[in-house]
Amino acid sequence: MTAWCLIPSGIDSVVTFLVLGSLSAILFSLAKAGFGGSAGMLAVPVMIFACGGRVRLAAGILLPILIAADYVAAIGWWGKWNARAVWMLLPGTVLGVAIGWGIVHWLGRLDGPGGSARADAWLKLGVGAIALGFVALQAARTVRGRPLAFRGAFWSASLAGTAAGTTSTIAHAAGPIVAMYLLPQRMPKGKYVASTALFFWIANQVKLVPYFAEGMVNLDTLGAGVVLLPAIALGAVLGIYLHRKVSERPFTAIVYVLLALAGISLCYKGAVALVG
């Protein structure tokens, strides 16, 4: 009964929120635990559907969950990262978070005080476009046989950091951009994973500033995170087990298909809401 009271206010279907919200938390936790890294991208649209299309609410629920997972990952890989590669990303990331904050703030004022319909429509379009862009990028990498990537120079680090900060603030979707910057530096796998963990540990906490300022992290979203804690734990256990026992290739292919469908659905719903 206590957990039921922690469901965010305004949720149309509690059952839908619990089922899809738990699935989103499991997908993120799976990715953080080392299995199916692309699953983290799918978790964002799934949480949006769980929240009845309320993008700001979904993003606010996910951020504390991400930060909790980031602490676990950062502690587990402590000191094994390439600090220079991460530090080069950070100035652009802070700028990108500021840009993303500006976009979210502007969208939040489109409908006037208390309004959200047009803002959610634009955010759905943005998240859907990012999802489809990610799928297109993976398809291009597969066709080319080598990653389309940034080189580890200052200009590319600044560009990647700014893009990562912006997309992360809007849709928690910086993973592919960070990967494009870090992968071509040919780090050992452990150092790459540790560097990614360090980056998101820092970046997601920087995002707390705009999220608190815009009211996107509040008692409702924190309560929802508490409700989803069992799903987070389940995802972590499953991620560790599946990483050792199951090939990622078929799982990743399914994630790409579902992510493309979710991206199309969000773009369609956003466009219909704006035209209508």
C-alpha cells in the first residue's frame, strides 16, 4: 500500500506504469551491468509510454535511477579509466547541458503556466528522432564494417561533449555519442568501460542542476524511483548472468527493431499533436 502511494500523481494507468516502468528500469540496469548496452536507449521511450506520454515526467524519474546505477559502476571501475579522454569531453558536456536546459526551459513555457501539451509533443519528436538516428548510425556502422567515429582531438572532444550534454539533458541519450568519441582511441575493454562509467557519473550529476531548476526531479519522481528499485536490482542480476551465458547479438537486434518502432511511434504522436 505504501508503494502504491509513491506512484506519481496524474498517471492514467497504474498497472501500465508499473509494468512498463519496471521494464524500462530493467533495460537500463541490464545495460549498466554489461549486457546489451543499446538497451539503455530503448529504456527512455518505454518510460515515456509508461508515463502516458509525459516526457518531462519520464526523464525526471529516470535521472535518479541513472545516478544510482552510475555510482555502482564508478565504484566498481574506480581508477581504471582514461582520465584525460574523459576530461576532454567535460567542457563541451557542460555547455551541452546548458543548451539542453535552455531547450527544455523554452519548451516548458510553450503552453503557459501549468501547460505541457505542445512541450511534450516537441519532446516526443526529439526523443523519437534521436532514437531513429541511433538506429541509422548502427546500420551505417554495420554496412561500413568500421565505426563512424570522432578522433580524440580537442575539437572533436568539444563537439562530442556538446552533443552528448544536449541529448543527455533532453532524452538521456548520450551513449552513442560518447562511444563514437571513446571507441577509436583503442583503449583496452576495461579502460573503455571505466571511462564511460566515469563520464556518466559526472555528467548525470551535472544534469541535476537543470532538472531540479525545472521541477523535473521532485518528490513524485523520487517516489517512483523507490517503487522501481526491485526492477533495478533484477536488471542488474539479469545483466550479469546474461553477460556470461547468452550471446548479445540476437538481443541487440531485437532492441534495434523495437527502438526503431518506438522512435517512429513517438515522432508520429508528436507530429499529430502539433498539427492537431
